[in-house]
Amino acid sequence: MRRWLLILLVLGFDPPAAQLNTWSPSKPAADPVRVCADPGNLPFSNQQHQGFENRLARMLADALGAPLEFTWWPQRLGFIRHTLESGRCDVIMGYPSNADNVLTTVPYYRSTYVFVTRRDLGMQLSGLDDERLRRLRIGVQLIGDDGANAPPAHALSRRGIIANLVGFPVYADAGRQTSAIIDAVAEGRIDVAAAWGPTAGYFAGRQQVPLDVSPISPRVDGALPETFDISMAVRRGDIRRRERLDQFIRRHRVGIAKLLNEYRVPQLALDGRR
């Protein structure tokens, strides 16, 4: 739920069969896996290595038999410039697959924006055209330093649902273990949250009050998608590194999906491209 979600919130090489043993942990890579990461952005990453991107990076390093290093930088305006482009690190563990400011791998998951409601209210919203949305207090995420709106806010506004929208920052304060928008649902300050699935699923599962998490439909509203493929990312032109990451993702899809399930990340089927 990062800046990149508006358009909506890693190594290179297909070796011949004789070279596949270079991936064995018993033959360490010459260089460490250098990951660019946000120091306080659960469930994705933090400096305590509690996020699923931290753990995915560890899976990658273990598969390569290489050391793992993190470069910490808040994923705000200038993140790419201060990380990948500066040469401080080489891989971002989660980035929109269709981004053009980086070189992206094959997707390793597809997720969606979701509605989050209290289970005891039994709302079971049917989608963006549910008439109840016109009278409910709806939390939406504001993305980026300019407070731009995420896709669900645009979709609701297009339907004339504006006055009852409540904005929440997509970024948590560094070190926070909660999400303001999901807390607001649990505490009854809003009736429903429209939030990015990985954030919503993770923090909804940590509330004392049971919450329901359901994908927003339709998945594409007009020209605006509510679902996005997520890849790893490297510098533009870093083709060899990207190809090695593609190989890792293809070999470890089951383990990656299991990891995402642990964090309650809503996962939709990928279409198998690339």
C-alpha cells in the first residue's frame, strides 16, 4: 500500500541444465543478496524482520547459499532513487508487476483490495454497487505524500459516494504493530474499510473482534483495476539478476504461497504469463 498502489500495493538467469548446481546452498554465491526494504511497514517488512518480505528474502538467500543484507529506506517518494538507483541494494521484494521505473520479475502473487467489516454486524457487502455503501461510514486509504486516493476511493467517488468517506494514511508510523484503518473498523469508528488485501488480511487477523475480509468486486471497475500482480524488482537493465529471480520464484511457488497464507494475504490465481 505504498505509493505504487495508485496505479492500481529478483535475480536473472535461466541456466542450462549443467549449471543448475550453482543454486545449491553448498556453493555460496559470490555476492550477498542485497535487499531494499522499508524499516517499518508490516506486514511487508520491518527492521525486526517480522514481515513476509523479510522472510521471502531469507528464502531467496538460503536458496542461493548467499549472505543476506538489508538496506532500510522508507518506501515513500524517492525510494527507488535512494535504493536501487543509488546502488545501495539490488532487489525490492514486492513491487507492482507493470511498473516501468524498474525491471520486474514474473509475479509471485496477485492480490486485491478488500472490504473489511465486523462479523457481528453481518453486512456481507456484495460489491461496489451495494446500495448500503451510500449510508455507511467507509474508510479509504490515502497513498503517497500528496494524499492521493487508492483505487476503491476512486471507484466509490465515481458512484457519487463521497461525503461518507473517511481517509486514513496508508503508511503506519514506524514501529507500529497496528493499522489505523483496520483498528477503526474493529472499534466501530467506521462501518467498513476498503483496504489493500495484504495489509487488511494481516491486521484483521490480529484484532480482538472478529472481522470479515472480502474481495472488492468487480475486479476491474471501468478502466481501474482493484487487483494487482506483485513481483520482485531490480534495476532497469539488470536482466541477468531478474532471470535468476524468475527461476527462484518458479521453483518455490508452493513455499511462497504457504508463506503468504501465514500472513493472511488474499491470493488470486495468476495467469501464468512469462
